[in-house]
Amino acid sequence: MAADTDVFARRRSLSVVADWGDDLGIDGVATREQFLPSEQIRALAECARLRRERGDFGAARIGSDETLQRREEIRGDSTCWIVPPLLTPEIPLLAEFERLRLELNIQAMLGLFELELHYAWFPPGAGYARHVDQPLGRRQRQVSVVLYLNENWTPGAGGELRIFGADEQYRDIEPVAGRLVCFLTPGREHAVLPTSSDRLSISGWFRVRG
Ligand code: OGA
Ligand code: MN
């Protein structure tokens, strides 16, 4: 019974997600192009640069609580949480994600309660090894989102998001400016392939109350 309910819930949420853009053919994953107009994407890339210059970014770590550690060979990005005081272009960004949260809740009844969101900057050579987005034993993260800020992205420059499906199948997604990737977080394995140029994104998670 529980398993049936689960399958039903996944299909229902997939149909919401797939309505936006091209279905990737993997259950519970979808992309949407031009999530925000190009001027806004450019302004957000500028915000990330500004925040980096003033020291808001920190080396990303893996694990949780007392096991937190920097392991550059596993995860080589630096991140910066998008929290008040916000820069002006970050206000419409959060408003757009709030619209998305409500849309998902209305159509898929996911009970998403809040969003945690950060910039991520991968310098040349950095990647993020295969992983899932729920820290062990924590189920609050239910939907993962990634919005890319890379104008003039060179295809084949590495840095693709690799999303794994059943039987070791996978799809690679290029981190081109304005593209939003959205997937159901639980159990979804994915990786960032080592990039050969700077790679900038905003990634986050819609959470349920936990
Ligand atoms: C993450 C992640 C994917 C990407 O931040 O957990 O998997 O394409 N990001 O940036
Ligand atoms: Mn991830």
C-alpha cells in the first residue's frame, strides 16, 4: 500500500514538472529554459561576483554537523547562501521560486514549506562526485532546483550535470544560462562532471517541515 501511494505521488509530481519543459525521460526530473529573462540572469551572475569579492563565499563541505569536512576531490565548489540582506536582483529571484513552490504545492500536493538557496561557483578542475541531496536520516529536502548563470557556455567544456536513472542509465545536462533543472530529491543520484571553465549556478531545495 505504502509503495503504491509512493509511485502515484511520484507520477503526479512528474506531470507537474514535465509540463514546464522537455521531459528528460527519467521519472521525476525536468528542465525549463529561460526560467528568468537574460538581463536578470546576468544581474544575478553580477551579484555572485560581488558577493565573492566581498568574501561571502566559503568552500563547500560534505557530511553534516560534526562530520562536516572539506574534500576537494569529492566536491570542489564554493557556495554562498542567499539570505537577507538581499541584493536587489535577488528579490525577483526569490519571488519566482516562491511562485514555483506554490505551483508545486497546488498541483502535486507536495507540502513544500520553505526554500534554502545558494550560489555555487565551481572553478576550473572542480566537480561534485555522485551523491544524493538528502543528508543521511534527514528528509526535509524534497525537491532540488538548479538554475544556471553561465552565458556563452562552451559545449563539451565538462561541467555537465549528470543525472542517473535506473540500470545505470544517465542523462547529461549542460549548465547554460537561464536553464532550470528540477528533480524530486529523495534517492536521486547525480553528479557535476569536472568543469574546464568557471561554472556558476544557484541551487537549492524546497523543504517540508521536519
Ligand atoms: C548540488 C548539485 C548540481 C549542479 O549543489 O547539490 O548537485 O548542476 N548541483 O550544479
Ligand atoms: Mn546535488
